[in-house]
Amino acid sequence: MKKLFVLILALALCMSCLPMAFAEEAADPTVEEGYTEAGDGFTSVVSWCKNGELNIYGKFYYPEGFDASGTYPTVIMSHGLGSAAQMVERAKWPQAAVAEGFVVYAFDFCGGGRNSKSDRDFMDMSVLTEVSDLNAVMDFVKSQPYVDQENLFLLGQSQGGFVSALTAAQRAEEVKAMVLVYPAFCLVDDLHEYIPDLSEVTGDTVETAMGQLGAIYARDAYDINVMEEIAGYTGDVMIIHGLGDKTVPYTYSMEAISTAYSEAASELVLITGKKSVHGFEMIYDQGREYALSAGVDFLSTHVG
């Protein structure tokens, strides 16, 4: 009987420890407001913002010698579908920009990927919900006293590039220039290929070229006239695209430069080689340095 009592007591003590153990495991100090890390030539600080009731996770990257009493040209960086801000960092875009004196804000779209730290389920995300997020992020970033209002830039990868282009068209006077990296201008055509008739979408999910997504994704993007909509932005744009990109053919970027952005001093940078695939600068060294140099130099030349 005594042994049984000891066993039961031991189990009870273990069970009493479980909530605390789980709480400690769940707590992640790296996502808490104000969490600071020192990098090579920069400092990153976690800074959450809101889009209505939704919480958006993001980080500011400050250049070496940052002085909050000054003002700095600032770049808002948007990741692609299904990923998160860490992919922008993996590509070294924030690091390259801060090295040239920019402040950077990179964030997770709400529902933008299964690893997103921001609110909203992945299946409730669409291009238009991300446009709403980016608008909220722009307002938040512009509210910081050290952000130079006359020198605010956007940079977006893939779907983040498309979202940046749509948002810039809505707020053309506030965006000095943009860098779009393999922007997903094929997105609407891909939807039409997979879903010839939108009325056939009756469930909560749809199968697309990007895999299974929420039905809202198809409904929100299906009727967007891509080239017409993005042409609302009349500032300068650099598009960087790999010739080996099978996910978003580079011909869409060629069309954007020759039609939507033809009136501006815009540029198309094509990356060559076997590794010039979609997301090349996140996974390969080849082409990355050239892309980073071209993109950041383009932004730097537009700082007033």
C-alpha cells in the first residue's frame, strides 16, 4: 500500500508540473515586443502593429549608429505566399539595406504562411487581405518619428511583390520607389487556369497552382486586371526576376515594365544561370549578391 501511495503521489507531482512546463515551452521571448538582437552592422527590434483587431508581427532593422532623433529612408519588406518575414531575412535584403543607411521593417502577413506569427488562419488569407495588412503596416511605419516621410520604399518577393504593387497603386504619392522580386503577376491567370468558372467554387477551399487555399483567395483575386491595377503607381520600379523561374514566368515582369510601368524610369534585372529559379536569392548564393546590389543601389539613387 505504501508503494502504491508513493507512486500516486509521484504521478500527482508530475501532473502538477505539466502546466508550468508547457507554459515555459510555449513562451518565446524572441517574439515579444522590444526583443532586440545585434547583427553584423545592424540591430533588429521586434515591433508589433495592428490591422484592426489583428496583430501583425514585425521587426525593425536599424543601421549601425542609428539615432532615433534623426530621420532615415525606410523600406517596408513583404514576403511571398506561404512564408514569413524570416525568408526576407534569409535572402539578406534587410541586411543589405541597413548597410546603406536604410531603416527596414519586415513583417509576417496575417495568415500569410503556416509559420506566420501574425493573426489569422492561412485559409482566410487572400491578396486583398494582404493589401489591407500592408496598408496598416505603412501607417504604422510612417508614425515612427525617425522615418523619413519623403523617402518611404516598398520591396516585395513573389506574392509580396504583387501586394506591394497593388498597395503602391492606391498610395502612389507616399511610395518613393519600389523593388519587386519575381512578383507574382501571373497569379490571376493561374487561378483562371485552375478554376475556369468561379461559380463552381462552393466550398471553403480551392485547389490552385499554389496548392490548397481558402475560397476567399480565389474570390478576392479572380477579377483583378493585374496590369491595369498596378499601373496606378507612376513612380520608378525595379523588377528582379530569374530566367529559370517556372513558378512565375519572367515574361510577366517584362510585360509589367513595358506596359504598366512604361511611363516611369523603371528597370528590369534578369538573373541568369541554372539556379535562377523562383526564390533564388533565398536558397542560392548564385545571383544573390548581384540582385541585392542592384536592388539596394536602385533604392539608394532614389533617396531625395
